[in-house]
Amino acid sequence: MLVGIAAPFVAVRLARGGVERAWRWVLAWCTLGIVDLVVAVTGGFLTAPSAFRQLALDNPNAAITSYPFVLIPTLAVPVSIVLHVYVIVRLRTRSLAAGTPAARARPA
């Protein structure tokens, strides 16, 4: 939730300061967003009833295997990860075109 709540603040910082001033904030926000999504899917995967279940052995997360919840790890998460990567690539391309210091920063 914190990554989502931080999104408008990072966007305002980008709008007011430009790519060169907001590059690190945007990169940190995108990285944390991707990590958050990976951790959430891993937690769901490890608690779902399957041969790979390692957590919640006595009460598995059966809801994640039924519609519409199955759309979260199969559609929403991959789209969200692609959008985070797109933001990083788009800002990097913009900073390269402008020749700003952010262009020399290497994304993690």
C-alpha cells in the first residue's frame, strides 16, 4: 500500500523538478513497486493449495485459485511490473535525449 500511496508524491516531484531532480525518487519507487509485487505473488504462491505450498499448511489460500482472484497473479501483477519497467525506460530515454545527469545513472 505504501508504494501506491507514494505514487502521487513521486509524480508531483517529477512534474515540478523534472527528470534530473526526480530520477532517483522515480527509480526507487519503481524498484520498490516491483519488489512489492514479487513478494506478494511469492506469498500467494507459497500459501496456495499446490505441491509447492510451504506456508499455511493447515489453512491454505484456496481463494487465489478461483476466479476472479486468479486474475491478480496471472494478469494484474505482470501488467504492473511491465508498467514499472516502462516508466524507468521512458524516463531514461528522456534523460538521454536531454543529456541530463540522470542519463549517466545506471538503473538497478
